[in-house]
Amino acid sequence: MATNKEIVSRAFDDWTAGTGHVSRIFAPQMTWEIVGHSLASAKYANAKEFQAKVLAPFGRRFDPADPFRPVLIRGCFAEDDTVIVIWDGAGTTTAATRYENTYAWVMKVHDGKVIDGTAFYDSISFNELWTSIIPAEG
């Protein structure tokens, strides 16, 4: 059986390669918190809410030919049921601009699924993207 670190690393590798998305390892009952002062900073009650309010509108701000995805995994660390991934992400927006940001995700994993997550990132860069790029119709 794969370790929590291997499960998360594989999901990030697939996302980086464009063959999958990390959300495939999100448990339906997962909670997620974006800390700080970004326009998306909040506590999300489950994976569906997080997907609808953050991931889907975020993804629709990018050109399908160069969507946002990890471009560098700086580190992946695990202890017990917690996996921390520090990563750089980038993509081309629908306005042909480049968005880049560095993220730290702290995830609690149970039975191969993320049940709780916390995200840290540069909220100034995120807010600029969120307010200047209108999401494509989904």
C-alpha cells in the first residue's frame, strides 16, 4: 500500500504532467482553509464547496492550452497523516498574461484521501488575478 506521501506526490506529478488533477485525492467531506487576506481566504466545509467557489472559477481564468499547474515541487514532507507540499505554480491566463505563485499546502490524509487542507500563498498576486481576469464560461 502506498504511503500518504506517495499518494500526494503521485497526484502532484499527474497534475504537473497534465494527466490528472490533485483534486482527485480530495475526500468529499474534506475541509479546506485558505489563510491570509486573499479574496478566496475562507474555510470551506467540503470538497464540493471548495471546487465550486475556488478551484473551478480559478481554473476558468486560464488558457486551456497552458492551464495553471505545478511547475516546480520545492519539497514534499510527511509525518504521520500530514503531508506538506511546497510548490510553484504557473499558467497563462485567458488575457494572455502569466500568473505565477508559490504555495504551501498542508494536508491531512486518511485512507488515501485528503480530509483536511490548509493553503498559504501570495495573496497580492492571487487577488490581482482574481480581480483582473474574468473567468471563462464553465
